[in-house]
Amino acid sequence: MNKTLITLLIIVSLSCQGQKNEKFNLGFEKQTDQESLSDGWFKWGNYKLAIDSVAHLGEKSGKITSDKAGSSFGSIAYKIPANYQGKKIRLEGFMKIKNVEDGFAGLLLRIDGNGGTLVFDNMQNRNITGTKDWQKYTITLDYPENAQNIYIAGILSGKGEAWFDDFTLSIDGKNIQTLKEVEKKLSKVHLDKEFDNGSLIELSNLTNKKIEQLELLGRIWGFLKYHHPKIAKGNYNWDYELFRFLPKYIKAENAIERDRLLVEWIDTLGEVKKCTKCKPTDENAFLKPDLEWINNQSAELKTKLLYIYNNRSQGKHYYIEMTANVGNPEFKNENPYSNMPYPDDGFRLLSLYRYWNMINYFFPYKHLMDEDWNKKLKEYIPVFINAKNELEYELATIQMISDIQDTHANLWGGADKIDEWKGSNYPPIHVRFIENQLVVTDYYNQELKNEIGLEIGDVITKINGNAIDKIIKENSRYYPASNKPTRLRNISEDILRSNSDNIKIEFVSANSTPQTKTLKLYPKDSLDIYRWYRKSDEKSFEMLADNIGYVTLQNIKKEDISKIKNEFKDTEGIIIDIRNYPSTFVPFSLGSYFVSSSTPFVKFTNGNIDNPGEFTFTKSLKIPSRGRTYKGKLIVLVNELSQSQAEYTSMAFRAGDHTTIIGSTTAGADGNVSAILLPGGLRTMISGIGVNYPNGDETQRVGIIPDIEVQPTIESIRNGKDELLESDRSNIK
């Protein structure tokens, strides 16, 4: 045998031996049961998973194939106990995709702890679509101290196919396959298991007096949570301390006994030392902490609370921190108690206390609510306590979320009963509110067009005998939104859903009398449903007549920007359509093309964990000029579909030398989002930072106010015309 062959055999032998000794099967090669997934891998989502022979290295890969509708997701996942220490965790892996559209493909890295997700990235913001051969991708995240489980995965959302192979996971640059495990010391919070199976709290026959008692307790519980130094250190499972204190507190016969119990409870937390670093509230703060309720307490309780405030926790906090380089709150170590979908009385009260205090101290837009948040705690105590089942609890939660009037806020996870309540069957048509009427705007499946019996532009006036206005009035409280147009946008997605196979509708066509018909409904996965607008893989820019350039941000790519600047440099004007969610972040890369000098366009407000409730302005952020400035007119299109990043991008373009914004009210929800976990496995979010114009004018709720208001009309829908686009072209000439 020659030396070369011997060497190759040794290499192959060592390679195979290395694979056998690896702790984790991250390459899909080990498959004990040929009928199932590779060893250790499991399924998330609804799509078909398989072990495939199209591999990057070796003989096997993990494959995800969407269903026909492509309206859901699939994920092939692997769980690793987080028995490691470090600062940074990195996932590398190879991915191949085919015909991915109406969604994205990516690697996924998620780290859980304390019953919830601590950090997460699924590469959605990278917008990986289309067809691509094997490429290497990487996710890097901060590695949380309190990590308990690490999940790595490949994910496919929308339509198409995706293959995954050769995952490598490392912590601080060291491969987890060779990294030694450490015995992690459990914190005092983790060791406290007393109420894991229930709070043992029963709250019935709520009198006005009991509700007021519970309101005060909720305020003090939240105040201590975010101010007391011992709680900030993680010395207490603050959820469970509530359950320990509640039974005797609720029995207090009068205000004197009530306050005595509160003072004694505070004393049990330990001595609070004088704080030499604590600063008074910044005189220039945009929003200041509300301490008026403390001043209204009895002398001893007031003194105790004010002492804690003046010597409050500083720096690192177990339950809250601000995201680096951004400043939105990150609510840490909040157990969602996913094992109890219908939480008992105590846990439902905890849910209310947790959410109310998070909003009270860390929501940057509390001052913009129509109603006083101070009154909401008392208002919702009976609503939460009297919720008789899982659906009523979810409805109570989403109603409270709706009161903060933030389009980013909703029940984004765990609301199974609400989803069932809305209906499992869907209409074959897309509808929108145009001129305050419910209008048919598209067919989800074109092959059903002739069966439906409705035309584009038909106006639906009644559903099962109920007028549309009545339905809106009854359901608006369950649709969180910053303003009315956005609420109607969200209601329109569900208004025709039902658990029946059909619904009876009344409608009006062009130049006709009202008609009645039975509209057949379909399971969601049998329709090509889209949420706000049909996604497109078409080119993001084109030249219109009259030497006008048109750009849509819906599917713009980074490589398009230089082409746009080059091809449109001599045009009369450019129309940028942001009636969508931008697929690529362009405020600076494209926005700089429209300013002749460095121009301020936005400033933010940030909260303060060292003084909860205080918000200060940052310095204005500028769009830089990069030498070559567009000389023509810039027209920007917006409407209620323009939300968050779309609104931020509109602000950047508004800073341009010759910009006109045309359209209607945008969603009014801007700023990096912060996730909130609530008992029952519920997940919601808030806009986590304030986003304002350089002069301080608000964008939240009011949205991006157009320079010229143009609303779509029912007539234009019927005639297939885009009135905003027509208006823009006339404004350029």
C-alpha cells in the first residue's frame, strides 16, 4: 500500500472517530431511526421536515419544505443545556435555499432561562430569499448569565425549500463540542420553587375596599421591584414574594392595619444603605417619575417609600436593563409560566401587576395615552380576577394592552383561545377599509375568483346580519393600535373569519342595489393569504413615463441603491413608495442621496433604570451628505401600512432638500421594540424608545403627517388606479 493511500485512510479514520466522539449531532449525520429526524433534532412549526441526501459536507442535511399556502413556518431544531460560561455565543451553519418567497430562510439561535426567552435571532431582518447554493451564515449574541437552554435551528417562513448542514456552536470562540461543562450555581430566584404549581391565592367577592387595597399593593410591589437594592441583586423571587404576602394582606380590616403590614413587609427585605451615587431627577428630563401617589400615603409608609426612592438601586438590575447602543428596556428574568395557560387568581393578578408597572416605569409614550394610566390598575383588577377561563383571561390582557395605544403592542404569542375565537376559517378575499367602508381589494387565490361572486371594489355592509360599524364598535377594544386607521387595518384582517364554513354577507357593487350572498370560507392553509399586501420579487425600481423614477422599498436590496442613484440621477423626480415594510434598512445609504449637507432628522428619548420613570432626549441624529446630491424632486408615499421602520425611513427622507410626503396617516408606532412575557405563556411588545423630530414633535400615534393628504377611493379601487401614484406624478411636473 502506498504512503498516500495510507495517509488518506488515517485522515478518514480520524475524521470518523472525531464524529463519533462529538457530544452533539450538529451535522445531521447520526440517524438511528431512518423514519425520523437525525438524532437529537426535533420539529417546530407546521412545515414538512426531512433528512435529505443533498448535503454540504458528509451525506445528510436537514430539509424544510413549505406547504402550498406558504403562510406559516417550519423549523428543525436542536436543544443543548446551557452548562457553560462566557460572554458571547456564536452559531455558524451552512444553508441552501430554493424559491423562497413571501418570507425568509435563516439560522436560528435562541437562549432560554427563567421560563422565558432571554436572547433570540432568526435572521429575519437579513431578508434571505430566492434561490441560493450552499453559503455559510453566522449569528452572534450576548451569552446571558442565567442561560438554561440553548436552541439552534434552521427556519423557513413563507414559501420554498431550505437545506441546513454543518452547524458549529461556540462560546467565546471555543467550540461547544470540546468545551467543558460547568456546574452552574442556581440563584436564589431559581431555588425558590414554592409556587411552581400555583399561587394558592383565591380572591372572591371583591369589594371596593379590597380592590383599593390590591391597587395599592400593586403599586408598592412594582415600586419595590424596580427600586429596592436587594431585589435588584436577585435576592428574591419577587413573583413568589407577592404570593407569600397576599394572604395576610388581603385580610387587613382597615387602612392602619394595611399600612402596618406593608411597612413590616418592606422591613423584611433588609437594610437599604445610603446611596452616594443616586442623582435627583434630571431637570431637563422629557418625562419625570410620578411620585404623587407616594406623597398621599400615611406618614410612616410615605417615609419608608421615599427613603427607598432616594437610596434606590443603581447599575446592574436583575429584572431590567437597557439594550446596549439603543436604549430600549429589556425585561429580564420574567417567567411566563407557560405551563399554566389559564393562570389562577394569584397569577392573573401578578400578570396585571407586572404589565402595569412595566408600562408605568419604562414605556416612553405613557403620556400620549387618551386615558390616565394611573387609573388603569384599579380598573383592571376585577376584570383579571373575574376572568372565568383561558379566553376571558386572554381578552382581558389584550384589552389592557390596547389601552396603551401602541401598534407594536399586541398578543404576539400564546393567544391560542383568541385565535380560536376569531375563527379557524378564512375568506377567499382581501378586504380593506376605504372611505370608512369595508371594500374587496383582491382575491387570495385567483382560481376561486369566479366562484366567489364578488368584484374588486364591492362594499360589504353587513356580516351575518350585523352592520360593519356595530362589529367595529364591539371589537375595537381587542385590537391594539396607535390610531384609528391602523386599528381598522388590523380589524379588516379578521372581520370575515368564522368557525363556520360560510358567512352571510350583504354588499353593494358599482351602480347596483344591495345584494345578499353566502360567502364560503376556507382553512387558512388552503389559501395564499397575505397580511397587508402581496409580496413581490420583482425589481424594486423602474423608470416611469415623463422621466420619473419609481422605487418601492418592499423588496429593495442593498445592491439596488447604487443602481438607483446611477440610473435616476438625471430624472425630473423620484417616487419612493413606503406603503410597505422596507426589506432593507436604507435611511442612511439612500437618504444621504437627497441631502446637500448633514441634516438632523430624528432624536430619541431613553429611559433610566437608575431612576425608573425618567426619560431624557438624546442628541439629534443626522443624515450625512456624501457628496453627490440628487437635484430633482423626491416624493414619498405613505399610508396606514407604513409602520415602524417604514416611518423612521420616511423621517429620514423628509430631511431631503426637495421632499414632499404624500398619502395618509401612518401606523404611528416607531422605536425599537421590547418584548414582555406574561403568565400563561403570553408574549407582547412595546415601542421601547421615543422617536421624535429634532424639534421634539411626536411621531407616536400621530404617525408621519403627509404634506399633501391623498386618500384612496372606492372608485379608484374599482378602476384599478393608484391615486397616490397619479398624484405624485402631477406634483413632480
